[in-house]
Amino acid sequence: MTPLHTHNLTGIRDMLGRGEVRPSEVLESCLERLENTEPQIHACLTVCADDARAQAAALEAEGRSSPAKALWGVPLTVKDVLCTKGVRTTAASRILENFVPPYDAFAVERLKAAGAIIMAKTNLDEFAMGSSTEFSAFGGTNNPWDTARIPGGSSGGSAASVAARQCFGSLGTDTGGSIRQPAGLCGCVGIKPTYGRVSRYGAIAYGSSFDQIGPLARTVRDCALLLSVIAGYDPRDATSCDTPVRDYTAAAGRVGLSGITLGLPVEYWGEGLSAETEKACRAAVNIAADLGAKIKEISLPSLPYGIAAYYILASAEASTNLARYDGMRFGLRVPGADLAGTYVASRSKGFGEEAQRRILLGTYALSSGYYDAYYTKAAKVRRLIAEDFAKALEQCNALLAPVSPVTAWKPGSVTDPLSQYKMDILTIGLNLAGLPGLALPAGLGEDSGLPVGLQIFGRAFDEAGIIGIASALESALPGLGEPKGLL
Ligand code: GLN
């Protein structure tokens, strides 16, 4: 018998549903896999083995309800930026090292109500600021395809835990690419929903006008199932939208792409892509054409200003969001000589270098002398980029682009902040526009042998559309197989 943790989410859910396996058996298989792989990948900051066992036992005692809960008995992990009641939630920061939230994030509530078992909290760049998970205060995560490389970020722990088969799916957050990019570099599927599709209640804020929670899993259908559970209106998040939730798993049954027009934005397919990335992604485009899609080159002329605009706006929002960590109400407190001294000591000790850099950048961009020159200007660029996307998506059902210019790199090899920020060039535009996007494994790079991801960008609230396109493509693309970096 194949070990239980090797099944995909839908497969194990169905086995649980048919009573062929019990939640505790599935959980033990995942916990054992986690124990065997964690020394190599360090995907998790907190493993909730006891809680998870108690949840599995409770599910077994209550029995499967009718109608069946969508995720009954399925072990999942959750990025450590989503609050979990009674379980430490750190945002991978010293300042929240001992923070135990008194409530669950909306998305976590939804998972639990659907019968899922939260088995661990996953690693990330501190406060989700980064693209490699190297900026975690508790040490980086390694890529299951090659443990000498980064898994991407900031949801690198979530992607690595899925790729290493520790769990069947995970939740991440995507402010500028943090679901799609690690999914791409670890060979998983990840969805960044439309801004407002999933409530941000209980998500530790980074850039509030960008942040979105979304799923990572091994297949498009698995992600669609998770999205169906977490999507929906929540009055506790003022930006949550009351737009009907479509049946995303039904969308995952799409076969063929006839009648679909897919745009290739020239700005995403030009300079800077590694040869193997371009080759794998172009091959996927050819497959889309073979499946009947019409392929059309288009342009998003304002996109080249995206990185500059994003890093001003996201840092500005971060600087205000992180102001609440002052050593007074919760989080780390390092006593100083007086009140101001306590603020300074707590924040200097509690925040890592990158978080401090963003606070400084953002505070500068918002300062009265520079607000118009930086913040207002960046907000205008954001509007232009959103208009570019809207125009392109009037002519096309969806757009295709690579996820990352290169495959997973080695820790420490991209050191200066600007080069790191430039790694996000292919993901950030979508967040500026607030639109949904999905990352799908296109294949393995012919030089590195590492996963290459393809993105599908869709119209606002058309998650079902991009899931359909992704699933048609997924069934025609060569699969990646098992991650090669694990013993
Ligand atoms: N790499 C980007 C940043 O550092 C995006 C991170 C994210 O999406 N959370 O801001």
C-alpha cells in the first residue's frame, strides 16, 4: 500500500469519505513524514501534534456528518501569519515569538468547520516581507527539490510542506506574489484570489490593500476545493466582498480550451527570463494552443513601473501596520529607561533587518515633505497598471506569464535588497490590480532540473475561469513527479 501522505488532497478526502481510512491513520502518516523531512527542509515553526491528534479523535468520535464536511479528516498546514486560537502565531518575528492568539482567522475557522485538521504552522519571511523565506527570524526553509536552495517566499514553508508531502494542502498569503512564487519554485499549485474574495480577518497585516489569503496544494482541483471552503463574505473584514462564491471544484473539471483567448503580455516574456524558464513556459503555451486556445500577444505598458510602485505602497502600509508592535499591549517588550526608550528597545530587538528597512522606507514615503512625490505618485501608477490589466482582460479570458524569472536560487546568493525586490517582477503587477492569479507547474527546467511555474491571471472574481484553464492545462502538461531533494 502506498503511504497515506503520498495521496493528493482530493484522493485522501474521498478515501476518508468512503471510510477506507480513519482521520487518525492519515494524520499519523503525515506526522511521521513531517518528522522525517523536517530536519532537511524546516517548513514548520510550530507542529501542533497533540492538538491535531485530539482533533482527529474528536472527528472519529462524532463520525462523518451528513452532508459530509468538505475536508473531513484532512491534515493541512497554515502559514504562521494566520491567527490560530490557542496556538502560537509568530509571523516569523521575534516580536511575536510568544504570541498566542485568542481567536482563529476567518479562513482557519472555515477550514476547521469543514473538518480539516491543522497540523502545523509554516515558516515565512518575517511579516511576509521577502521572496525566499530567508528572512524568517527562526531560520530559513529549504526547497524539497534541492535542499541547498530556497523554496521561494514569503509562503515558503507552506509550499515546502506541500511539496514534501507533509500535508495535503496549506494556506498562504499573497501581497506581491507570496503564494504563487513559492508554489512555482516548489512545483505546487497556488491561487491568489481576487482582493476581497477571502476575508483577511485574523491575518497579520503586511500591506492591507494587497494582502490576500489563498490555498497551495498539489493539484488544481485540490486548490479549488480549499478555495471553495475559505471564500466568502465576512462582515469582520471591511474589504470582504459579498460576491457569490462559484463552485470552484466543478470548474476544475474543464477539458480543452476551445473558445478561450489567452493573452501573452510582452512585458512578461522579454528580457530577464532564464532560458530554461522561457522554454518550459513557452512549451506550456504551445500546449494551450493545441488544446484549442487562441493565443494573442498583448501589452501592459505601465507594468515596468510596478516594482517601484509596489515597494513604496506596500512599505507605506507596512510602516503603519507594524506601528502596533510597541511592546505595550502584546508581543515582545524590552524595558528601556522611559516610555520612548521601551518603544525603541522593543522594536529594535523585535524586528529583523528587512522589517526595519520596510518601516523606514514606508515612513519616509508617507512623511509630509515626500508624500506627494512618492506615495501619491505610486498610487497613480497603481491605477494605470490596474487599467492596463482591465483593458487586456477585455480582449482575453486570461493572461499567461512565467512565475519567476529563474528557478530556485541558493540562500545568500541574492543579497542586496534591490536585486531581491526585482525577483518579484512577474508577480507584483497582479496585486497592484487586485486580480486573481494561479501558479501551475509548467515542467522541470532543462538545466537545473528544478520546477518552473506558469501563472494564469484572470478577471476580477473569475477564479473559476482560471481554475478551469489551469485544470485543462494540468492534464495535458507532463507531471513533475516526486521532489528529488529529499532522502
Ligand atoms: N516579495 C514581496 C515582498 O517582499 C511579496 C511578499 C508577499 O507577497 N507577501 O513584499
